[in-house]
Amino acid sequence: MVDTSLQKKDSKVQPALLIIAALMVFSALYVGVRSYEERVAVQAVRLAVEHRVDEVDYELVGKAKGIDELWSAYGPQQELTESDFYSLADPIVDSHHTFLPLFISLMGGGLSFVMLGMAMSLSGRSKEYHQIIEHKNQELKRHKQKLDQASIIDDETGLINRRYFDTQLNTECRRAVREFSPLTLLLIEIDPVENEHITESFPAECVAHISDLLKTAISRPGDVAARFDQRSFALLLPATNEQSPVLADRLCEQAREIELSEQNLSISIGICTMQPSALLSSKTILLTTQKALEKARKQGGDQVCSDTEAPRDFPVTY
């Protein structure tokens, strides 16, 4: 969410900064214009006095910025006493002291206050809009992640769905050939149960228990467990050879230990392990594994059938 605490803090600090900046502009303008008036007055006094004195140091007079400095440059002389100088200079100086410096300073300070206020307001609005945009982008990213996850995850089991599994299978087949490593695919199907005492929720409970069993069966980062069909699942195991039948037998044993509605579950598993070759493709390994699963079902279920390609028996070599 947008951080409002910072906005409240800025709303308290900004007026003080504006006032300080406006006072600085006011002071600078007032001093500057006032100094300019003083110099104009000095020049006017100089024009009025120079014809009354004989000896003048023009370099020193030119450097004079105030009436006192100008008197120091001119006098005292016989033709011009200090009282005569100031009696002549004071009216001229007074005539040049106007409200113009105050007016210009007030205008400059007020204008700077308004302009800086607008700039700070626009800056604050810009920060607020950036925060809102960033917040919306984060929300959009989270929604996109949820949408991406929903497009690959099976809602009932939490495993990846069939569509995403097909994509992963294609990817792993290409990787196995490229990295010259074997690839194993297991298809697991829940055996049918005929019992008049089972409830309507029994099939869903079976699926949930078997999916939980498969989640705990894999631990390597590259292993994939997927919901393959209504009652079947798939395990994709890269770089796996002889370990796959051991894993399948353990899964069958663990499934038998699950009891629902006074009925023990059982599963049938088909396995195919292919070595890296030109024949290794998603279509070939899936078809071979389905044949192995069909064989396990025809033999009564609750068993494992495998079609494993030995490392030395490459159907096609490069």
C-alpha cells in the first residue's frame, strides 16, 4: 500500500521549507535593491559635490559605495566642510530611499513561495503517483504469478496438470539427449475398487492420498510429479536408471498401507527408462510407459511392470 506516514511528514515539513526559502529570497532581494539605491544616491551626491572641490582622488571616489565612504574620499576641504557635505547629501539620499526595495522583495518572496509550493506539490504528486503505480505493478505481478500457477497446477491435488506435464516431458527429453543422460517415466493408476460400503467421496480421497504419497516420494529438483488423468499420475525422473523399480515397489507398499472405508488401496505402475538416443522423444517414452501400465493392469493390478533400456543397448547411435 501507499505509505501515508511519509506523506503526512512531508505535509508538515514543506510549509516550513517554503517559508524559509521565501524569507531568504526576500532578504536577498531587499539587500540587493537597497544597495543599488544606495549606489545611485552616492552617484547623485557625487555629481552635486564634485564642482565644489578642487582636489579629488577619482579612483577612491569611484570605489565609494556609501555616503560615509564618499565623504572620506572628498574631505574635509576648505571649500567643503563635513556639515556642508551632509546637509547637501542627506536630502539626495532621502529622495532615493523609496519603497521599491520592499515592494520588489515582497513580490519576489511571494512569487518564490508560490512557485516553490507548486514545485513541491507537483513533486509530491509525482512521488504519490509513482508509489501508486509501483503498488499496482506489484499487485499485477502477484496476480500474474497466481494466474501462471493456476494454469499449471491441478486444483484438486496441488500437482502440476497434464498440459504442463506434456511441456515438461518434451523439455526433459531434449535435455536428456543433449546432456547424454537417461530419462525415466512412471505412470501410476489407482486400481478400481468394488465395495458396496464405499462412500461417494471415496474416489476423491484416494486421489488426495496418492498425490500426497507422490509428493513425498520425490526430492530432487528436476523430478516432476503430475496429475496425468482422473485416476492416474505421472512421475518424471531425469538421470534415473535402476532406482526407478525400487521406487515403484516402495510406492505400491505405501499405497497398500492406506485404508479408506475399510478398504486398502492399491496402485498399478508402468515404468519406462530410455537412454539418450535419436529415439528418445516424449511420444515414444509415453507410449512405452502406457503399454507397461496396461500390462500391470491386465495382470491383476497392484504391481509394477517396466520396460527399461540398458545403458549399453542403444537402439540408434550417433
